Amino acid sequence: MKNLPTQLTKTQMDALLDAVKKNPEFALQQAFKFGISIGLGPASAAATKRAAELLDLDAECLRECHALDNNWSGEAEAKADYDERKLLAKLLRGLT
């Protein structure tokens, strides 16, 4: 198998994020199938957990700023950003 790049270009990262948004479970399955992982040690597990916490916190900040009384009317872009952060946090928690 061809070696994977150690860093992704912006275009590659955007394509990866699009794939994750469309079908997160399949994207994770493929990542593990091809040996892409965050790491197995306690330090990486703690970092993954913390990243999920920060994504949740950021999502809640978006909700507080853009959805008074949990009303997202007229805030479709902010709601999409909120949903994306919540989904990524959930996916990260599934890795630990």
C-alpha cells in the first residue's frame, strides 16, 4: 500500500470533512481500515477527550449567541456550525 501523507493540504482536509459530514460512521470505518488513528496511549486518549469537550463548549457558545430560547430562526449557518461541532465531539468520544 502506498504511504499516506503525514500532512493534508487544505483541499484534502476540506474533502475529508465533507465526507465525515455526509456519513460519519462510514468515514470512521474507512479511517480505521486504512490505519488512520489518533493514537492508543493515555496521553492521546486524554487529548481526544479534551478536544471533544472543547468542541462541545464551542458549540454551546454558538447556541447561546445565536439561538435565544433555543430558537435558531434566521441562523442556519450558525446552526450548521453548531451541529458540526456536536457531531465531531461525538465522533471523538467514540475513539476513546
